[in-house]
Amino acid sequence: MKAIQICETGGPEVLKLAELAIPQPGPGQVLIRVEATGVNFIEVYFRKGVYKASLPLIPGSEAAGTVEELGPSVTGFAAGDAVASVAVLGSYAEYALVPAAQLVKVPAGLSMEKAAAAMLQGMTAHYLAYSTFSLKAGDTALVHAGAGGVGLLLTQMAAKIGARVITTVSTKAKTELSLEAGASDVILYTEQDFEAAVKQLTGGKGVDVVYDSVGKTTFDQSLNCLRPRGMLVLFGASSGPVPPFDLIQLSGKGSLFVTRPTLWHHVATRAELEWRSGDVLGWAVKGELKLRTEYVYPLDEAAQAQTDLESRATTGKILLEP
């Protein structure tokens, strides 16, 4: 099978196309034929060595495809089933193994591209809005990278709940996308100071929650955008990791809360995985959750896909198709 392999950490050029043997499913595993692979920042972190992994490595964990073969003791799936997961063991490939416990069926009527685009970012938006800070009607949220993959989905979910959503974006074109997703107000941070804009939009009160996937360059000002006892949810670091921070500052800024959640702790049980994926895929097939999948690359252009992701030149979801 064809697969993208990393033998050393570094820039996009270390993503090499290789010919490898099709893996065989072990106990509790399912072999799938990958039809669409989600490209995410976590693969960039592994490629650069920010996150450590044994090399050589086939990157990727998010994909949708078709069941090819079941490993021993696997039940509930059959060859030919349309499935998706965020726990694929190397999804930048034509075939990959998935733990059956982390595999879900794709509802009829939803394409493989949409299923792959919905899983990681959709379930991330779901836990952010429904668990980490459980939004309710009337809350005000600030969402950074409002036209990104998670940003667009989180905005839709928050608006569906009845929250007011303020977003930050980098271009006027992205402003329109964010408004279409349900943002009440959009701040063009390349032309405005987002902290000052948030304070103006909230009459100086601040927001209830900031959802921040940017990290280093937004962290301090994000804290300043919060109301007393508000929460900063740091769920990514596209601009780099946040420097060491003295927690005493939280009291001085209004007894604030800061948390750094991950998806894996929010799909740790089968019941929670089925709840989140069921909502996200169900809303997608009904058209209640709009997924942007304009950026689709062949597998051998994985380096370009990651380059475009890092440059923030894209909106919505980036996919690879083997």
C-alpha cells in the first residue's frame, strides 16, 4: 500500500511517500480501506518533534473508510461498513488499523469526505461547547480562528444553543464565512486590537468564555477579555506554546479559570464517543451542521496540505484522499 512516512522530524519535506505492507488486524482491531483522511495540527506537531513518537511513523489519526477485515474478537462491524474514527493508527495511508472501541459507523447519506471532516474537529467543538464550558442561551463566547475548521463548527454549535459568538479572523473573506456560521460579531484582528474590540462589544463587561486554539500570541489578551470568574479554554497552540505563567495573575484579573482540555479525555468511554459522534454526524447528514471541505489533496501532496494548514491560507477542513 502507499503511505506517507516520517523517518526524521523536520519540515514538510520529511513527509515521504512509501510503499509498505498492508497491516494485519490483531485482537480488537479493524482494518479499513481509507477513503478520506483529515489533516490536523497534531500531525504537524509530530512531524516537527514537538510531540514525541517512535520513528519511522505514518502520521494521522482521523479518517473515514470501509471495513476490510476484522481482527479476532471484534463484533458489531462487518466488511463493507462505512466507518470513521479519530484513533486510526496512521491514517496517511491507503489502509490502516483502528481499535474497534474507537470506531463508529457513518450514517447513510453522509459522504466519506464529510465524515472525515466532521470527526476530530466536530467532536472537539462538541466537547468545548457542551462539556468544558457548557454554553447556555445568553452566554457570550469569544472564538479565535473563527473561520478555521473547529472555529466554524464551534460557532454553529454555540449559535444553535443561543449563545452570542464573537470571533476573530485574519481576512475580510473569512469575516463573511464566520458570519455565515452564526457569529454575532467578527473582529478582523489584522486591523483591530481584539481585546479593545471585545471590551467595546460587551460594554466593558467581558465574555463568559474564550475558546483559544492559537496560544502564545493571544493568551494574555484572551485573559483580559474575560468577565470576572470567566474561563479561558486553551485547546491548541497554532502560534506556539504559552510561556510559563504565574497563576496569581488569575486572581488579580477576576478569579479566572484556565483549562487545557484534549479530545481524548472526552471520548474515553464508548458511551461518550457515541454521544459526540452521533450528534456531530447526525447534524451533518441532516444539514444542521455545515462542513467546508474545499481543500482536498491526493496522498502524495501531504507536504503541501500541511504547509497550507500552517499558513492559515485555508478555511474549513483539509483532507487527503489516497
